[in-house]
Amino acid sequence: MSKPSEELAQLHAHGLERTLQALDSPAGIRVSRNGITLWNFASNDYLGLASHPSITESFIEGIKKFGAGSTASRLICGTLPPHQQLESSLAEAKQSEAALTFSSGFATALGTIPAIVGKSDFVLLDKLCHACLIDAAKLSGATIRVFPHNDLAKLKSLLSSVRAKSPNAQILVATESVFSMDGTICPLTPMLDLVEAFDAMLLLDEAHGFGVLGPTGMGLAEEENVAHRITFQMGTLSKAAGLSGGYLCASHDWIKLLVNKARSFIYSTAPPPAILSAALTSLHIIRSTEGSALRQKLRENIATLTSSDSKIPIIPHILGSNEATLSSANSLIDAGFLVPAIRFPTVPRNTARLRISLSAAHPPEAIKSLAASLFDGNLSPKAPLQFDGPFS
């Protein structure tokens, strides 16, 4: 068995060592790190709601009313009104019968998938699925099959083969609406056609679609008007909602079963009620005319950087090698921009990239300046831009 120092040396040698780098400021559009002020193109705060005054006020009022913590797991005495209110509102918003909240998106996956399938069952995963879905599938003990990214022909072949060999098995297909490192969208409606044809179930992770897609921001399922056909709609409150936590929407029976079987739910202290109070306000804003205006502003910002009509705020700039990507990320810091270098195992080997995340809160001038640094090859420092914030 290798020593930690030896493993760390190997990671460092291959450009794969990670270190924690704290900000000196709140995690907004403008941040400070090591005394340097930067435009933040690294966060998933797609609508700029993490600093919204109404959400902040709901958080504060939640603490005043319900205290700082929930003090116990949900099944003991940790279920408080904000938990139930948010779950009811999420179910209605996602056109589902019921919903259950978790401490994080990762905990949602780890609790849900092993409660749905077991050793005699199958999980079919898109190759680019998030680590939480992969780890949860492994934890379930089910047989795992992986299909190439968005490859419906291969998915059909796998479904046909599995169903022929195991006519009574549960088959769960797991995918994402928006893939977090590539900014691609799954072919949801034709995928559902396949899932239904082979009597399987679909788990759709809307982590990066929630708040961004759909007439009221409820994701790709709403955008394509197929929410009623999806067995499990998973998501997170830590991206466009601006907070933290995860949720799963499903039928009443599935949610009741998760309450009894999802270990990350049963054996975890309930999320602080104040976060749920704030999340309820965030959900209302996302679904309101204000939320619609923020999505329109986000799309304008995407067009400023990409000259396209895309709705997806994730723009990968693939460079290939770890060294080139780290060097470019450091050069962008010198130019006044925080853009993360994404490397294996988060993405496949030799596809290291800069991952640019846009927000409705970014001013166009900052985006144009980033574009000049990225695409004109000019990474020299620029004069700082003035910015007062989206809600000032």
C-alpha cells in the first residue's frame, strides 16, 4: 500500500493535484483571492440568486423562527414546517405527486438509487454522468451498463439485451438534463420513448437544468413537456437556486419508500430549516416574472460570449493537456478572471479544459473582456471593471 505522500507526489507529477484555495470575499460575481480581485466565471450561480436580498432575508427570518439547526434526522424530530412546505412546492412545480429533500445532490443520488434497485436489477448510465450517479449505482449492487454519451442506438441495444435476459428485473436509466462539464443536453423525449418501450424507469438529474430551462425554470422536463412521464426527477438547490441541498420528485409511493430505505436521508441530520425557508423563496423567484427576466439576461450573456442562441451557461474550452489547461487558468487569473481548470477524473483523460460558467449577474463588459482574453490570445492584465451588483 502506497503512502499518502507517494500518492500526492504522483498526482503532482501528472498535474492532477488539487488544493483548497479560499476566497477572501463572498462568492459573488466579483471575488478576491490572495488579495487579487477577479471576475468569477467559476460558480454555478446561474441566475445570481446567491446574493438576492429576498432570499437572504428569508434565510435570516428562518433562523429567527426555527433556529440555526434542525437538531435531528427527519424521522426523529428534524422535520419542521419549511421542509414540508418546500417539498410540497417542489412537487407542484415539477408536476410530480411528491418530493423529498436531502442535504445535498450527492446525498440524493446515494440515497435514491440503492433504494430503487438491487443485486438482481440493472442501471444504465450515460458515460458522462456525474460521479454521484456512478457511485450510487455501484453502491446499489445492481449490474451497471454504460452507454456512450447521448447514444440512443446503444441505449436501445442495451435495453433490449437486458430485458430479453431478465424480463422481471428493474431497469433504471440514469442521465442528466444538462451535463455539467460539457454543457450538452440529453435527447430527453426520444430517450423516454425507449425507456417506456422496454418497461424501464428514468432518473433525470436536473442539477444544471433547474432554474435555467423551461418556461418557469423547472428544467428540461418542463421545456419538453414530459415531466409526467419521468419516474424520478432529481435536482439540487446549490446551482441556480443559490443555496445548498438536493431533492427528488416522484410518485407518493416511491417517496414513501425512500423515507423508509434511503440511508442518506434516514441517517443524516435534517438540513437546517432556514435553508429550506430560503429555498422556498428562491423557488418562487425562479418561477416568477423576475426569474423569467433573469433567464433572458442569462441567454443574452451566453450570446455575448458564444454568438449563439444557446440556453446553456456552461461553456467548455477544451485544451487537452493538464499542463496547458493549468497554465491558461493561471494566465486568466493574471488577466483578472477566475476560470477553473477541469482535469481527470472529472473529465476523461486528455480532455482537460477551462469550464466557463456564466451568470445573469455578469455585466456584458466583463464577458467581452473574457472573450478577448480567451479567443484573441491576449492574456495580459486589464484595468478592473466597475460593477455594483445585480440587485443594488
